[in-house]
Amino acid sequence: MKIGFVGLGLLGSAMVRRLSSQGVPLTLWNRTLDKAKNFGLPYTNTLAQLFEENEVVFLCLRDSLAVEEVLKEVEPNLSGKVVVDTTTNSYFKVLKFHEFVQNRGGVYLECPVLGSVIPAERGELTILVSGEEKAYKKVEGLLNLLGKKIFYFGEPGKATKAKLINNYVLGLFMEAISSTLVLGERVGLSKAEVLEVLENGAGNSYLLKVKKAKLLEEDFSPHFSINNLYKDLNYAEELFKSYNGIALEGSVVREVYKLCVAMGLGEEDISAVYEALKRLVQAPVAMKS
């Protein structure tokens, strides 16, 4: 089975490294072609060539607009192909992607993942899958190399709903941990003391474990960027509104990440929301008696 991979950002590159390390032969394509060349793996000069030569093509792109552009560009080459899209998409767009690929003789699998660079490199992602079961079974072995847990939902759009709900919680948790840390420091506790208390109390969570070192060291090199989380929170709000859902706290937190972007922190890791909140409270506030 010939496998292509499109999208060599942080997560896509980590997935390529993982698959390649497990002996999976890959052919790459990226709009910035130098990124593909630097892997030392086969690559194509055009997107159309990649789809022509491979029966399964993975996508790991920034957003639904990028996915839409790729699918339209390779429209004549979709017949007989399985498109495995790990992008976090808009729910409404992903339904159109299923239809678009199917109407051109191919199969579209939405496969958003939970986890970022390090879990991807270790094959420890959680993978959510919607789409035709036969196509899923065809690529299941590849997905097992990338993930420790796979949820197969079948119904188009359901995997994306689950991913957006997960990232909604992720955004809330990261902001809650960060604002609590800033508050703790403000009242005289050290950063290490606050994190240790949270770790042994109500703040204990998977997210705190994986972001603790970044917060302590203020190392905001991206594993999952604020820009990407902000995009996902917008997609989540779009979904919730369509179901008349109430997401008041999510709307407020989304504005915090919007502020992070305005502060120039968009390409930093989501833990940099701590840095944004810290900046906001740096100036002392005089209390009135």
C-alpha cells in the first residue's frame, strides 16, 4: 500500500517521524517544499502527483480552509483514494468534505487526534475516526502505529464533534491552571508551590502533568500553539451555537486566547496563556479602604 502525507507542521512532522521509524514507506508533499526535502524521504513536486501515486493520503493541515484548498486542487485525482484527515476541522466543513470526496469516487476519513508533538512521536495519540468502516479497516494498522487508543464512531461528523468538545475543555483547563498560578504568585506563593498544591489537589490533571515543566521554566516553545487552540475554540462555539448550546465560560476564555494572539503569543505553546495573564497583572493595583 502506497502512502502519501501532506502537511509538515509541528504535528504532521511528528507523525511522519513516527510512521517512518516504524518502517512505513511514505511519500511527502508540503507547500513549502524544502520541509519535505529535509526529511530525506521520497517527496513529490506537486500535490497532484502525490495523489496520483498513492492510494492512501494523510492530511495534517492548519484548518478547514487549507483542507478545502487541497481537496479542490486534487479533485481529478480522488477516485479510488482514501483520504485520512487528521486536521481539526469545522464540523460543518467536515460534512462537506465527506460528500466531496465520495462524489468523486474516493473515501474521506475524518481522524482528528488528541495529543500533540511528543505523544505523536511516541505513538501515544488518541485518534477519533468517522467514515466508511471498510476504509477504516484498511488504514487501522497505520493508525495503531500513531495512537494508543482509537475511537471509531462511523457516523460522519461525530469524531469532529468529540474533538471540538475535547479542545473546548483543553482551553478551559489551560486558562484555569494559568490564572490560578498567576493568582498564587500574586498572593505570595512560589510558582513551584502553587503547582505542587494543584498537583496534589483539585488541579490534578493530565494537562497539568504535561505542562508543568513548561510553566516552571517558562518555556513556551510550541507543542500545540495558541493560534491553533483559538481556531478550535471558534469551531467549537460555531458547533454549540448551532445546537442552541450554552457555553458562557467558553466564550469568555476564547477572548483570553484572542488577547494572547493580539499580544503576539499566537505561535507559542498554549501554556503561554500564563505569560499573557502575568503581563496583565504586573502593575500593582492600589486597594481603596
